[in-house]
Amino acid sequence: MTEILAQNCCRESEANFVILLATAAGMWWGFLWVPSILKSKGDVMNKALKIAGVGLVIVSATAVMLLIQQRRKGVSLQGLTTPAMAASPTASGLPRLVDLGADKCIPCKKMAPILEEMKEQYKGRLDVVFIDVWKNPNAGAEYGIKLIPTQIFFDAAGKELFRHEGFFSKEDILAKWKEFGVDLSDAASQTPAFERLSPAKTDERPKDTICYMCDGSIAPKSLVTVQTEKGPVRLCSPHCYFIMYSCLTEDKTGFEKKVTVTDWTTGKPVALTEAAFLCGQDETTGRPWIKAFAAKDAALAERATAGGNVLALEALQQKEVSHRCGFCDRACYPQDAAEVIVEGGMHTWGCCSHCALGVAARTGKDIEVREKDRLTKQPIVVKTFEGKVASLEPKTAVAWFGQRQKPDGTWASAGCFHQGFFTNADNLKKWVEQNPCETGRLIPISQALADKMRLSPEQIKKACKIGECVPK
Ligand SMILES: [Zn+2]
Ligand SMILES: [Zn+2]
């Protein structure tokens, strides 16, 4: 049996290599000849041959697509026909999770940190066993598996309860154990429930001093006003104006004519289209700042002491909307955003923690989110696989889902400025204490991701656009 398994693994990799070679050759041939076939006036036989060649290209490409798909799902161990063991008693008398995989298969690698974590976390309550079937080929046959990774659930008596092929997230594993009456959640392992649904303090600031986008206080020298059908909208800064601009779904032609900024020198209003802008960067954070001026001379004079560059509106706008949230398209500064690395190497940003997870839903790809604890700025890294959390660093990290009550009594997102990740529940609680007006609840990061994965393409298109969050 050892040999059969070893041969199968080899055979599979040889076959893959042949398919890849055939595709490469076919594609090369296709690129060279397809254009000339379309133009050629040769005899019928010649044409038929060439068309057959095109067919080969298509078949080869399909084969590769299937191969890639199969690789993502798991690696086939075709040819193993030994039935599953009826029972596999455990020495410890505990329920047991056996994962059969290999160290070089992608979904197996994604399983590794989950298994390690569960082994540690449920010590004394659940046996977690990993078997490398490429190093122990007998095991693959013994357990009768067809694909790696395969997870097999055994009860305390050693009776097989269930098996699953492919990547299986921690939340799904726990849910499955629960179905079989093994509840692994308890005070030690479960994220403690925490919520604050009514603010600890009411916001007593006058309404016209609160920024419409970020809820920050508006300094009179940087006020921006936008005339809308529903009346004037007040914003704390030109940056919040560009955020608002990027969240509009209406036709934006001539929109800038509705906008007034404040002259930094006199504090008097000036039309956005007539202002000059001084832009610089904060020395320590690198975060951009913008000051508006009625006259270019005044901007140049301020530059002499404050530094920065004087920009016209068009150049400023280009710069301000050049970095967008990879989920909701909102303009953002990378310094404020979560970094998102999409499978394949593309980098983007999440304007908030939850939007960062949304990149997995929007692209349909695996992502890595690098976010900072909203209280302590400590790093938090989330890796996803097939729309589920594959690893979380640190493991104690949780999400705050900022919510507010709508006039009809239901709860909805309080918007991107009110979300965040924390390295642990204590940090989250401290932050909530420091921000007495915030309302919402603690949720596991896996739930924040699941909420995004449930969205339809239409919902994703509308995400975070003006009017989608709780009205103010
Ligand atoms: Zn603002
Ligand atoms: Zn966003």
C-alpha cells in the first residue's frame, strides 16, 4: 500500500507536468497562428488542421483551469480504495479530530495553524492529530481518504462521526463538533460577549460643529461646506470633503461648484474652485494635511514657515483620490487605512478594518489584512482562505462592530469611522470607555468576515456610499 500511494503521488505530479507543458506549447502555437488562420486563404485541409490546433489550445487551457481548481480544493489521492476504518479508539477517551494532509499542499498548509491552535486551546477536551500522508503513506490508506486535506471526527469511543475534504475553518470545525454534542466553547475559549447599545454620554457638541463624514469636531479655520438638496453639509477638512466626494453615487459633474472652503488666514469662506491649497505631511506620522487660501500669495507666505507645496484644485483632487478602499472605493490615506495584500501580490487598503475584510468578498480571493489595534497601534494580521479566517495574529484579536439605531428601531453600521480591530477584548473595552459616544458590539473577526462574504455583488457596489449607513 505504501508503494501504491507513493506511485499515485508521483503519477499525479508527472501528469500535472505534462498538462502544463502541453498548455505552454499549445498557447505558444496559438499565439503564433491564430491571427494568420483568420486571415489565411489556404486550402480546406490546411484550415482544418489549424482549427484543430486552436481546439487544442482551448482544451489545454481548460485542463490547466481544472488543475488549478483541484489544487485549491485539495490534492487527489485517486486509487486508494481501502474503506475507512470503522472505528479508531483513542487512548485518552476524548473526542478526536484527525487531519490528514501534507506539508506541501496549499489547503493543508492553511489548516496547520488552525490545528496547532486547537490542539493547545482544547487540551484535555479534544485530541487533535495531524498525519502527513506523504511521509506516512500507510495512514492515507488506513483512513480511506481520497483527497488531502481530509478531517475526520471521531467520538470518545473512537467511532467516526463525520469527515470533510478540503480546507475547514476553525469556526466550521467548532460548529460541526457542536452538532455532535461536543461544545468546545466556554469562558476560557469563547470571546466574551460585550456590547454597548446606548452611549455612556450624549454628544453635547452643537450639531454644526460636528463633521458629517468623520464625526470629528470642526475647527473654524478648516471648515468645508457642501450645498446639497437636504441643506448644507459641514465637514472638518478638505480631506473629509474628498472622502464624501468619493462616496457619492450621483453624477458629479460640476459638483465642486457647490463647495466652499475656509481661507486659512482670514477664516472667511472661499469657493473651492477659486482657492489655492498648501499641502504638507506631518513630520512623525507622514499623514498629509491641507490648508486652503483665497489667494495664492497667502499660501506661498504660509509655505515659508509651514513647508509643503502649493497645489491647484485639480492636482489636489488627483492626489486625494489616488488611494481608495479596496472594498468600498472610498478615498483614504494609507496612514489611516489597513493594508490589504491580495493573493497574487496586489496591494490595496481597507478604509476601516471591516472594509479590509470586505476585499476578500469583492475580489473573491484570499487576502492578508495588516491592521493596527485602534487603542495601542499594535499590529493585527488576519489571513483568509476561501472566505474564512485561516489565521489570526494575535489569536485574541477581536473586532468592534460600531452600530447605531435607525429611526425604525433596527440597528445598522455606524459607518467606517466607527469600526476597528483590537488585539484583545480588554483593549476594546478600554477604547469604548475612552469614546463614550460610541455604540456597538464586540464580534469575532471571523464573524466580521462572514458578514462581508454574505454580501451580494449589488450590495458590495453600494457599500459605504452616502446614505447606506445610519442616517445622522
Ligand atoms: Zn471629518
Ligand atoms: Zn471602505
